[in-house]
Amino acid sequence: MAQENLQPTLDLRRDLVELAALQAAHGEQALTAALERAVTFRRWRAEDVRSILAAGSGTPHPAPAGDALVLELPPVPTRSLAEDTLDKIGQVS
């Protein structure tokens, strides 16, 4: 039972050691940005932060939804769904 209680502490210790190493390798500013991104995506482990740092600046930055996109689209010809039945697959119209 005592061993089970130590596991979260050991995991935290390991994560803190890795985060300190990541700060030494990438700098405080990059680590802070990676930690903010990790929290945004609910990623809590040092390995997640390492992956974010490895991805670099090419990762997307989600933004809140904006206004609806309204477009005037040209009319297009339509056809019956019956033309897409399994017995018609492979037949050329």
C-alpha cells in the first residue's frame, strides 16, 4: 500500500526533473509558452511539454469561432440518391 502512495510523488519528481532539463535546453520563454499550450490542451506530463517544444512554432493556435461564413454559391445539378445504390456501383452513367 505504501508503494502505491509513492507513485504520484515519483512521477511528479521525474516530471519536474525533465521540465528543468527542458528549460536548460530551450530557455525559460520557450518552456513557458510550451507549458501554456500544454495547459490549453489539458496535457499534464513533461513528455507532452517535450513534444510541444519539439513541434516548434509550426503548431496551430486555435482561436474562438468567428461569425458564420456566408457565401453565394452557384446552383449545381442534382441527382437521385437511388443512383448511388450498391447494385449501381461500377456502372457508368
